Amino acid sequence: MVHGSPKITLEEGAPPLLRWYDACRRPFPWRETNDPYAVWISEVMLQQTQAARGVEYHRRWMRAFPTLRSLAEAEDEEVLKAWEGLGYYSRARNLLRAARLLQERGFATLPASFEELRALPGVGPYTAAAVASIAFGLRVPALDANGKRVFSRLLDLQEPVDRRVGEKTVLSAFERMLPADRPGDFNSAIMELGATLCAPTSPLCGECPLEFLCLARLRGSALERPVLSRRTKSESLEGLLAVFVSGDRVFLRRRPPAGLWANFEEFPWSAPPAEQESPLTELARRSDANCGGEVRCSFTKWRLRLAVRIVRLHSPGDLEAVNGRWANPSELAAATLPAGSGKIRERLFGEGIIPPPPPS
């Protein structure tokens, strides 16, 4: 019951929300299909990527790997290269692991079961619920950050929504409103509402189809919801990134097989305690290097500002003992690099420090 009135209940929110969604939803490619595989790819991509930015990535991915089988049979490097720029590469590795696991079990696409979806590598409760409801029509709530914000405002919830009690309260309200028909569209509508109208800092309450249900709107507390528990702030670090150049080639270091960006290639960098000094970064500090500006990037709890040093070596053999390789322009363009090194690659090509490779 809402607003203390027996005439208005949460269940009454579904029809106007779905009408609004039908009229106003943004035309994303994953909304034009109920293919479980395509839906799964979109949901994993959008975990850490804004929807508008994910459109072209999703289209390119579906051209490269249009089916579960094509993904399962792809090389690891192909998959990571297709993911380049989206970050959090464990998502791509888990997609590949899950596809190979399903192929081994004889699945042509994803299983039509929340429990089986939830058991796949990298699939949490939200992703499993989104695929189950959108692709298979199962009545399960897909609760993400947008949904938590929407329902915490509808309920004017004072409990932290990222703690067990608050999340349980929100989930209960979500389940009550979720209709038996069109559960996938309803889940998508809640996500769309949170992404467009029920925004974190500038909610457009007057345009919201659920305004008549919203206690935070009634009480003027929308900007105070959701309540979040206190979190550890990210830490800023300064460091150095070294670009070793010999002729038209650059040196790429390969990271260890475990830990951060395992097995990835990159330009050597250091920013203690996130990344300790190495012989390469020490060499760059000692060398007569050119200043290449700076690059900013972030991961986990670190925000990095790295001074870029361009070191020209006459003898590439100086780095033979280091785990890495000298890459020509075509090899550099084809390499899968973390975000910070990817920005430097664009700068090297864009400023003509390394000649751009011919179009492939």
C-alpha cells in the first residue's frame, strides 16, 4: 500500500510503466531480439559500460561472434581484442569460459533456467535474472543499481540500499510490482527509468510514469535517496609510464600470468603501491628521455596520473632480458592493451611518433 491509501498499491505501477517504456524506450540493438546469447552479451557489456557507448561494441561483437558456438571456438586473443576499450577484462574471459563450458555440455545457446544461468562463470543474480526474464519470459526481478535507486525512492527508503536489509526491502517491492506477463520488458523498463528519468542527481519527477506512487517525490526527499553505506574512497597515485622506441618499433612488456591484467601486454609503468618500480621504469628515469605529457587511468581503488617518458634506444638488445617484445606499427595496432597503454598508442600514432600502419 502506498501513501496510506487502500486505493493505491505498488502493483498498479506496472501498466503505466510499461506504457511509458513502449513509447519512450531507446532503440538499442539488444532490444530488437530475444536471442538469449545476444541478450547475455549485452548484459555483461553493460555491467561497467554506459548503454549508448555499448551499442557499437555490441554490434561489432555480434558480427565477430554471432553465436555461442562461434564464441566458444574463438581464440582467447580474438575475444580480448574484441573487448578492448571496455575494461574489466575478466568479463570477456568469463564469457569465453562460459561459452566453452556450455558447448561441452551440448548447449546451442544459453539454458532457460535462472539456476543454470546463475551457475555460469561471471554470471551474478542480476545478469541471470535479466537473461531469464528478457530471453525466456521468466518472472524474476533483475535488480541493478538503477532498480535500487528507483525503488528506494518509491519507498522513500532510509535503509542503505547496498546493505542486506535495504536490498531485501527493495527486492520485495520489486517482486510485488513485477507482472506475470512481460517480465522482461518490465525489468528493462525499470532500468530505462533509472537511466533516463530517475537519475541520481537530476530526477525528472514530473515526467515519471510512477510519480503517483513515489513517496520520495511526495516528501521532497528524492535527492536523498538512495541511501548508501560509507565506502572506501579511491586513492590518487602519481607514477611513470615508459615508452621505449627503436626506429619505428616500441617495446611492450608482458604482465605476469596471474594478478592484475594477467598476460596482457602494456607499456611499462610504475606507481607504488599499485605497481612497484621495475628495471624498465628505473631505466626510463635515468635516461635522457623526452617528456610525453601524462596519461590518466583508474582501476579498482586507484586513480593514476602517470608522467609519460619517451626513451629512444639505439640498441634494442638493451631490453632482451625483459619479458616482452619489440612491436612494429602493425603489431602495435593489433595488440590488446589496457586502457592507459591504449591511450598512449593512440597518441603515438596520432602525433606521428610511430608511423600508423596501413589500413587492414
